[in-house]
Amino acid sequence: MKELSLNILDITQNSLAANAKNVEIVIDENEKTLRVTIKDDGRGMDEETLKRVSDPFYTTRTTRKVGLGIPFFKLAAEQTGGSLTIQSTTESADPINHGTLICALFYKDSIDFTPVGDIVSTLCTLIQSLGNVNLVYIHTFPGGSISLDTSVLKKTLGEIPLSEPEVIMWINEYLNEQYDNNV
Amino acid sequence: MKSLEELAKIRERMLSKIALREGENDIRIVVGMATCGIAAGARPVLNTLVEEVALQGVADRATVSQTGCIGICQFEPVVEVFENGKEKVTYVKMTPEMAKRVVAEHIKGGKPVVEYTIGNAKI
Ligand SMILES: Nc1ncnc2c1ncn2[C@@H]1O[C@H](COP(=O)(O)OP(=O)(O)O)[C@@H](O)[C@H]1O
């Protein structure tokens, strides 16, 4: 992928597909490193699936289609000298506290570091398809931070869905404005 | 500065519109947003469609939604248009510029942009 924000979009869509009710994207940046954490309370992954997403060439006789979203993200992190870790608890293992936590660490001074790119576009795309899911976004960097919580927006919007085009356009401008004021 | 008050105003405005719109949403624009679609450029296509539907004033007739892999990865970004009583139209290798034209000519004007459809695209 050309931008990390495209990987983030791809990974977070798995959370939505896993029936999460709450999704959190945190980007934590300092001079040297950038850490992306994506957390959801979806159905989680079993041992078998975890093995498969960490190594796309790992197969069992029952494996059908090989997903590439997580392997791409992992590669992007490892190319910079960083790493990707996944912790996941399935719904059957813990009916209350289930979900997935993906954490990717990047070294920004590596020549293979992929820039974050248009994260605002990624957020707008995600919010457009959230339905009843809540999304929290936090980006901290030296000298500032940006955040968005869709549950706050929903309170203001009432019965108007977040996916309304005019609402998405407002969120787009709102976030871009926050970023413009922070550089 | 954008503020939540502004969002509240959008809400007021939308409320009256949405009341009128009940049941009239008969065009569905669906964008493939799996790994293959995203890598091929589906994100700006999706965002352009959402924006143009609002800007060209067809939000009362059309909704934009996302789906997983449509199964024709080599043609991504793929956009499908479903309309009651009409055959599905599949657009392939879409760009934001093409998306604008699809909203203007197909969604607003009622005439599919044949040259962008799967049987006719230059690939
Ligand atoms: N957050 C998640 N929660 C539950 N299952 C997940 C999650 N992320 C990934 N998976 C599982 O792992 C599979 C592979 O994911 P991925 O490598 O991103 O490929 P793809 O999304 O293209 O299938 C998914 O199809 C899903 O079954």
C-alpha cells in the first residue's frame, strides 16, 4: 500500500466485519517512532486464524482464501525494523471481554517507512460505513494531538445518521482543520 | 473553526429533508472496499461519490455504501449501481474523475456512462 492510512482502513474494516461495537484507532508518534494501535470488541480470532493472518503461507487442509490485509501491514512495519503484534480473544473463549488488539511499530527514519498519508480520508471512509459502531480516533504527536469520538457526534446528530453525505463532508473539513491548525 | 453547533445546524436542515425522502431512495451505489479495492484506489473513489451525491443534490434518490471483495480484483476499483426495475451496472477501474461523471450522467441524468462499464472499458 502507498500510505499507512490505507493499511489502517483495511485493518479496521476487519473489525467492522467481526461485528465490533467499539473500535479505537490510536496513532502515537514521537521523533523516532510511530505506533498504530487498532482495538475492537468484535468476535476475535482463534489460534488457527491467528496463525494464518501472521503467515499467509501457513495453510491447513481446510484453509480457503488467503487474506492479505494483516500480512501487508505486518510487512510495512517490519520493513522499517519495527514489528506487528496481535492479541485476540474469541467470543467463545470469553463471551464478555472478547476482541482484537493489533499493534504496529514503525521506525520513521527507515528509508522503507511508508508515510501515514491521508488519514482523514480513511476516517471518513470508515465513518461512512460504521452503522451503529462507535469509533474513537486519537493521534498524538510531538506538540499536539487530534481526536474524534463518533459517540459525541451522534449525540449532536440525533436521528440523522453519520453516513449522510453532508455529515461526512463536515467531518472531513473538521478533521482537516484540526490538522491544519496543528502543523 | 468548525464547531459542533455547525453540525447541529446540519441536523436541523437534514431533518426536514429526510422526512420527505422516506422510501424514495431507489438507487444504490456500492463500492468494493476489500484489500484489493483499497490498494487499487477505492478510497478516493468512495469519498468522491459521497461528496458528489451531496453536491449534485441527489442524496434524496441515491445512497452510497461499501462492500467487500466483488470477486473481480483485476478490475478494481469497482463500483456497482443498483436501481429498482433496472439491470445492475458495473463500473470498473474507477477514478475520482470518473466517479464525478457517473454521478452527473447516470445518477442525476439517468444515462449510464457506457464507456466505463465492464464490457466496454479500455483495460
Ligand atoms: N479484528 C478482527 N476480528 C476478527 N477476525 C479478524 C480480525 N481481523 C482479521 N480477522 C480474520 O482474519 C482473516 C484475514 O484477515 P486479513 O489478513 O486482513 O485478510 P482479509 O480481510 O482480506 O480476509 C479475516 O477474514 C478474518 O476472518
